[in-house]
Amino acid sequence: MRFLLDAEQRDFAASLDAMLTAADTAAVVRDWSRGDHASGRALWSRIAEAGVFSLAVGEKYGGMGVRPVELAVAFVELGRHAVPGPLVETVAAAVLLAGLEEAGPAERLLPALASGKSAATLTTGRYALDADMADVALAVADPCSGAPRSEATLFVTPPPGRPDGPLAAGSPLAPGSRSPAPAARPYSRSSAGPGAAHRTPLRTTSSPTPGGPPPRPSLDPARRLFPLPSGGELLATGPQVSEAAARALLLARLATAAQALGVGLALLDRTVAYVEQRTQFGAPIGSFQAVKHRLADAKIALEFARPLLFGAALTLGPADVAAAKVTACEAAYRTARTALQLHGAIGYTAEYDLSLWLTKARALRTAWGGPRECRALVLSGGDRRW
């Protein structure tokens, strides 16, 4: 089956590609890896102006409605240009907020997420991506952990320095309230394990907090992982959180698959250009049969991943999305290995821009569900229609 984008979707992809090409994203990535978010924030605003984040937000909150196919188109381009930041997490957080029974948090936060005025991070574990720059931080029990549905929890804490302390029961943003409270600053989120065994908030500031915990070392230096501090206030609990988190996980996996496909395509393009220039024995190495075979295998793997990605965007079945995620990420990882081998020693240097895509391909492989987890879901056939 062939999944062809329509003219509007192709134009959307072309406009994003042109904008990101002019933005020198390699320099943005290097700044981001050092904790300097100024250029990344500026690029974030431009991506939001292009409508990327509004594709995950309903119309009543200032978005264009959840449009998975267009989201996949956008994230392929974001991956192709190695754009840093909690892009997937912002989309997942928007879906999670919209899925809660209480409308207050969604009314309070989603318009800013859709417009790009706020960035969000979301975690189901002990570490949160880019928590030092996120304006909104969410953490829930892992929806795949096997915890009882009634035990899923979502916690909230105000931003550092707020004088009124944690949100108390009966607050307009606490469970059971319908209307959002007026406030000048966005609030952040926290984490709880299954059954609320521990309560840990997530600090959110626009720059690293002096004396705060350093980021955890990551395979991709631009993916800065921060531990969760202690504390927190319950925002929502029960099956509503489980169902919203499951929907958020679906969109997160889909966006990660699209991002990985874009990373793989960029690695292939850069490697093809390189082997046409590098010579050995008086001929470009791209003319050697062994090199052609390696590149052809990488190309075939990426092209097989593409229809799975857009097919999953149409169905949003958990098994379909898991299949797209594992196939796209494995194809990108395979392409990264090929790119590294064909570039030789220069491919191992951090100063060479190729490394920005190599490390991202490896990190995305395990983000939001590793190969083993996704394959198990595909093989279980729980949502098959045949």
C-alpha cells in the first residue's frame, strides 16, 4: 500500500524544511547541549508559528485539532534537521491534558502550548527531558508498568519561588474544580509511582537553577535528562489518568517514529554526498559495489518504515504505532551504523556535524518504548482488526 501526501501536506513539509535549513540547526543543537537555550527558544517560537504544536491541541484550546498525519509530516522534518528540545514531550503533554476529565488544566495550559509561548516535558519514569527549560512539567505512573488502572496518578506543584506554596485541595486547579485560576506564571508538574508510593515534583525554569541537579549523561548530548526532586501535590488520579496517558503514549511513539525516520533520511543524504566526494584508488568510494549495497540496504529500510509510519498515523492502533516506532527507529539506527562506517574516522569526532544525527538515532531507539517492548506489543495482536 502506498501512502501519498496531498499537496497541502507536501507544501507544509517543504516550508518546514526551508525554515529549518535557514536556521542553522547544528549550531542550535550545540548551544542546547551546553545548556544555552536562547537560540533554541527562538527556533521553538518559529516552529510554533508554523503550526506544529497546534496540531496536537483541540480547536477550543486554540489549536487545529489533533491531526496525527500532519504531526508525522512535521516530525519527520524536525528529525531531518535534528531540532533539539522536548518536542515529542510537548505534544504528549498536550494530549494528556486534553484527556483529563477536569477542564481546568487544559484551559489553563493548552493555549500557551499551542502558540509556543510555553514548552512542556512529560515523563513516566525518574528522569525528565529538558526539565531545566520546560514551563510545564508532567509526570505520571508508567502506563505500561502493569499498575492497576485506578492507581494512575498525576501530581502538580507551583513553580519555584511562588509564595503561596503547593496547590491545596479545593484550588481551582485541584481535582474536582472546573474553572482555571488566574495566575501570571504557568505551574509545573510532578511524578508519582504506581499507587502514589512516592511524590516527586519536577522543577521547571527557563534556565538551569543555580545549585540544582546536573543533567544525567545521555547518549545524545542534546537530550538533557534531569532527576525529579521531592514533593508534589495531587492533581488527578484514577482511570482518567490511565486513559489520557495511554493516548499520550500513542502520540509520543508516533512522533518519535517520525523523528527517527527524519534522522535516518538526513544521515543517508549526508552519507551519499560524502561517498561521492571521498576518493580511494583514484575513484569516488560511492562507485564501489560494497558501498552501494550498504547504502541501498539503508534506503530500503527507511522506505519500508515510511508507509508503516503514515499507516499508523491513520489508524492510531497501539500495535500499528508500535510497529511504526520499532521499524523507523531500527532503520535509523541501521543507517547511522552505515553512515559511521562509510565516513571512517571523521565520523567518530564530536566536532563533525554528523555526530549530531548519529547520537540522536541511538537515543530515539529506546525513547518512549524500546525495540523489545514495541515488538511484544505488535506480536500480542491486541488491537488487530483481522
